[in-house]
Amino acid sequence: MLNVYARSDNGKKIIILDTNLNTLRCRQRNRYIDGEKVKSMRFASYKETMKNIKKYDTKVYGPYKFNTICKL
């Protein structure tokens, strides 16, 4: 399992996800029922996360377990 740091849509929150590479791969290639692509995650590095906490008072949530399997 990996710890991944992802930003929220507005960039004011960072979420720690406990996940694996296959789950992330499925998430990035996923499509909605109407055929529209799912927006990709915006990742942040550990160093960038710590800098944003100190400098901009960014909220950090998690770690959350993120485990999905796509339909084939």
C-alpha cells in the first residue's frame, strides 16, 4: 500500500489516500456511464504538502483507504 497525497478541486485541502498502483490506474482510465472521462486526480508531493501546511495553513485529511476495481 502507498500513501498518496491528492489535492481537492479547489486546491485548499489535501487528502492522504492509502492505495495501490492498480487502483490508481483504474481511476485514471475510468469513464462515466454516459462515456465522459473522469477528471484525473491532482497529486501533491510530501514536501509540497508540508510546505503548504506551514505557509498557507492548508487542511490535511486522512489517511483514507482508497480501493476500487473498475468494471471490464
